Amino acid sequence: MPRLAAPPEYNEPVADSNSLQKVLDHLRLYDHPLLAFSARENSGAIEVLIDLKNSTVPVHTYVLPIHPRDLDHPQFAWHLQRQLYDGLHDYFIEMFTHTPQSRSAHDPMAKEGI
């Protein structure tokens, strides 16, 4: 059975002018109605930034460092996608303002084990 090729827009070669531009070029392949993706160089390292679009509540920017070995990997696109998806999970978990584990000693529900 012949293998199906991935859509060209995903695995399309991206110019490797420099590491930051490479990441920015790949991030342009992602569009999300709630999230904005960007990248920056910080002290010689590349960081992917994830922000909420049009947020009505104060939410931090998630910073995802990209390891140099991942930038040079032949499967860079797949590594970036995996890191991006893992980062999105972490970002949304970090947005919780209260969890059962963060209950204070003054919370009556915490004393009752509820």
C-alpha cells in the first residue's frame, strides 16, 4: 500500500537563515482562535512565546525554551509541534487560580476533606 504524503504546508522546507527565523517560519504554520505564537532570542537561546488573544483577564505569557539540539534535528518540525503541544498543556494548567491542592487551612471544605 503506498504511503500518503503529509500535506506540503506542514513539512514544506523552511529557509534556515538563522535559528530565530526558522522558529518564526514554522510558527506561522499554526493558527489558533485563542492563542498567539511568537518567538524571541534571549541570551543566545530561542524561546517560543504563547499568549492569549484578546484576554479579558490578566494571564501570563508562557515561555517555551527551544533547545539548540532540537533546532538542528532533521525532524525539527515534529519536535517543535510536540514541544508546542506539551507547552500548551502546561500553560493551561498554570492558568488555574485555585485547585484542591491550593486550599488554605482556613477553608472549611478543606477541613472536611471535600
